[in-house]
Amino acid sequence: MNSNFSQNLRLLCSYYRSIADVCRRMGLNRAQFNKYLNGDTQPSRYTLAKICDFFGVEAHEIQMPHEQFAQIVRVRSAPESETPPQRPYGAHIERLMRASQGHADKYLGYYFEYHYSMTFQDYIIRSLLRIETDGEGYYFQRFERMRYPDREEWYKSRYRGMLFFLSERIFLIGYEALTGNEIAQTILYPTYKSRVSYLSGLKLGVSASDRREPVCTKVVLESLGRNISVRSALKLCGVFGPDSDEINRNIRENIRAAAGETSPSFFAKPL
């Protein structure tokens, strides 16, 4: 493969919103893709075929002299049916992503998330949450692994979504990726300490039972750092009693009902 490849690849990427967008669409690692763009390394035959299929060019074309390749690209136009439609609020989401850039870097890493179960209100759930970035936006994944008392089955959930840092608040908005039947939101207070230990706020979602009412509950995130054993952390996730010694006392007190409240969770009522 000749040295024109990186130039030609950069030209093809210039027709898209961003490098991150291209990597997401192709399912390629951003850091590795940057090496192709910079000419530091060359893709494998399999990855090259994937790149060419995505951009609609041939392997021999992407290796042509850059000026010749640029002429080929200019005279080609994608069929109208293949042009991705413009989403009505795409520009607004882009603006929110730009407003958040750089403000949530200190929160990257893994957390244990604690809140009272929206299905079994007397039990506390500990799940694993990861906050990450691709350099342009912030994203999160949440893993829940639960087995309730007196039940044999294990329940697993996986949430994916975006994080925005706006007006000194952290917003996490995501959906349940395994079933696609829920969108949940968490709003957290940021910390002004140099080291992130805990974050607290509110979580809004729905119960996994037959109840239809939206439910809100207090939530606490406990920082685990950026490099952990995910397998070991997942083994510690599950369902715990309200006075379980396996959960830090301060966390239990922060998510339980305050004086005068009858429940740590608040259910909306239909009119």
C-alpha cells in the first residue's frame, strides 16, 4: 500500500460530520483509525475491505495518487436513497455535545451505582457504570446483574447512552439495550474536589414489573477509578437489603427515605 492511502482516507472522511461519526458507523476503534489517517500504520486486508465497503470505493482506487483519487470522488455522487436523512434535532444534540466538551473529563472511569430498586422497593441495587469519551462526546454504559431473594433467576440489564455536562449538572440519558423497552435519565451534582469519590442525584425510570407509572429514586455513584477488573466488579453487583453491611453506611443513608417520607422511591400517579 502506498503513501497516498492516508491522504485519500482523510478526503473520504471529510464528507462526514466527524472522524468519530465515521468510526461509530464502521465499528472501528478511534485510536487505531487515527493511525491510518496519520500514515503511522496500515489496516489489515479485512479492515481495508471494511473501509472500502463503507465509503463505496475499491481497494485499488483508495491507493491511487491523491489528485487522481480526488477527481474520482468528486465526479461520483451517492444515490439519493443512500443519503442519510437529516435528523430534525441533530444540530441541537451537536450543540449540547460541544457545550459539554472538556467539562466531564474528570468523571471518566468506572463507578458502582446505588439506588433502591424500582421493582422491589425494600431492596438496594448495586450496578456497574462506565463513563467514557471519544474526544467529541461523553457516553456511558450501565450493567445490572440481579437476583432477588427467593428467586432462582438472574436478571441482567445493559444501558447505553450519552452524558451531558450543562449548567453545573451532569445528565445521563440512556436506553435499556437488551430489551429496548425503557429510556432512563439520571441527574447528578458535580463535585468540586480534585478527586471524584462520590456523586449523588436522582434517577428517573420505570419498574421492570407490570407497573406503568414512572418512578424516581435517589442515586449515589461511588468512583472505582479508570482501570479495574470488570469481571470482579460485576461479581459484586446485585441486590441487597436496606441494612446490608456490604454497602457503605453513608451510601445507605443518602439513598434512603428522608424524615417524613414513606418510601425511598416516588411513583407518579395517573390522573
